[in-house]
Amino acid sequence: MAAVALDEGTPGRVTPGRPRLTGIDVLRGLVMVLMAIDHVRVYSGVPAGGPSLGVFFTRWVTHFCAPVFVFLAGTSAFLYGRRIGDKGRLARYLATRGLLLVLLELTVIRASWTFGVDYSSFVLAGVIWMLGWCMVLLAGLVWLPPPVVGGIGVAIVLFQPVFGLAGSAMPDALRAWWELVYPSGVELRLGASGPQVTVLYSLVPWIGVMAGGYGFGAILERPPERWRRLVLVLAVSATVLFVAIALVLLPPGDEPAYLRLLNQRKYPASVPFLLMTLGPALALLPLADRARGPIAGVLETFGRVPFFFYLLHIPLIHAIALLVWRIRDVGIDDGAFKSAPYVRIPDPQRWNLPLLYLVWAIAVAILYVACRWYASVKARSASPWLRYL
């Protein structure tokens, strides 16, 4: 499951005379395209990982999405704050944008996943829910110096087990609500007989990732050659640290060692998982900032309108998938997706990987046309409301 990063509102320049960092848009666009793979996978019935290498890596490449989106949301917040030069205005924007994301998670996005509004089975506190509340929390942190915000973020990521210990010391009634902050092992329901709240992304460690991205933004204020060197040093250090930690903690098993090395815990996101994903992704940022050509242009277009992409891609993929199931005529209808993104389809009826990637390519092509149109509308318009979409 993936996420959408914060758009910088109506961005133009970080500081007077300094051009927009297109590398952020290109990198963000790249992981958005990867995110679409995972959401096509949901409707294809292909499991989230295993048993073949193709299925394993189809899922694994999408692990980069949430960490990069959340991290760059923090970075974009820093850059937007520097551009407008008003922390109060930045805090209001983050809080308003965050609450809007929470509302849309419970309404539009839920309806897009299931093509229905039945909340009786479960309520999903998914990635957009998490991203929204993290923005609200970041709105309170932006009053601190960026290095302090970044330090707080790193501390939250490193010491996330403390939140688990805090939850274990609470009575069950409070532990259920603590599930929103960090997994507590107690089921959260809305009322005694109400629907279960399925918390896919708890706030910890993700608020730490966003705060770390905010602190990281200060590096990008340096001259280009200097920030690129610093980013490469950070990226390589994170990747080497991941390999060292993962090798020490490598679990026994029959699978090849490299698969066990790459199979890190995502829910909640462990330190090795975040190092594994953010390290290589940040190494691409200097390259992405220099990237030119048609592919870079497509990715940059996606990265400039991330929320529009997110709102559109789920119902589009859902609709295309229903059409594919109808063409295949194997007895699957929309009823199989009433619990999406949790979908269970018998193995003989699942799509093969070539079909999955064909549908993904079609969806991405349609999304490019729509996002290119919307990006041009947004660039021409002075409406402040377009900052939120």
C-alpha cells in the first residue's frame, strides 16, 4: 500500500532566484508509478509477496512508495514554508490539508476502493489517514528549528518500541485507541458492536519519517553541488547501515539469504525497512534532479500533482479491473472487492503477472493524460483552492 506526498501548494521558487527542485517531482513521480503496481495487484488477486521471485519483487518494489512519499511530504512542507516565509501560514496549511486528507480517506477514497459506502464490516485507517494526521502533527513542530524537527523525527523512528511499551501498560480500553498511534494488539471498534477500525498505518513511526524529511529540507538550501554530495553521503550511509543491521538480524529460513534480507517488516515500519527504502531512494535524488528527456518529463508531471493522481488512480484501476474480470469471464464480479484493499481470490482465478503489468501500463498512460491536463490548469490558475488538490 502506498501513499501520496504533500504537494507544495502553488510552488514556484524555494527562495528568490532559486529554481524549483525538479528532482523531488521526478522521484515522487517514480514512486507514484510504483504505487500503481501494488494497487493493480490488489484487484488482480495476486498475493502480497511470494511464492515466486516475480511475485516477491512485484510487491517489494512498491515498498519504496510510503517511505518516500511521507519523507518528501516533510521536505515539501519545509520548502513551501521557506517560499512563503510565514510559519503561521505554513502551520495552518498543513493542519487544513491534513484534516482534508483524513476526511477524504473516510469518504471518497473508501468509496473508490469498494465502489460502495458500506462501513458495517470495517473502517480503514489507511495511508491517507496516516498522512493527514502526520501533517496535523507536523503543523505543531514547524515552530521549532528544522534540525530539531529532524532530530525528533529520527528519535521517533529509532525508539518506536517505546510506544509499544507505553501501549502495553495501558488498560485494554485505552490500548484499543492506542492502535492508531502504534500497534497495541487490541482490536479497535467503533462502539460495542460497531465496525472494526483497521489501522493499516499507525502514526508511529511515520510522523518521525515526515519530521525527518522536514529537517532534510534544510540540506537542499545549500548550493546544488554541495547538497548533492551531502545527499549521496546520507543515502550511502543509510544503505550500508541497513545491510549491516539486516545481516545481524537475519532470520533463519529455507529461502535464499538475499530474500530474507529484503523481507523487512513494514507494519509497523521497522528501522531496517526504512533504511532499505529511503537510502537507495535518496541516492536517486541528485540523479533525478539532473534527469531530462521524455521519461523524466512524465514522472515530473505525476510528481507535480500527486494528490490528483492518488484520488484518480484507485477508481480508475478498480474500473479497469472489473472490465478485465468481465472479459475473462471467470465468475468474479464486484462483490469480490467489497473489502478492498483486502481481496481474497482463489489461486486458479488470479491474473498472471504479464496481465497485471499490462493493466498497470494502461492505467499509467490514462493517468498521464489526466495529470498533464490538470498540471496545466493548476499552473495557469491563481486559485488558492488548487493547492489542496
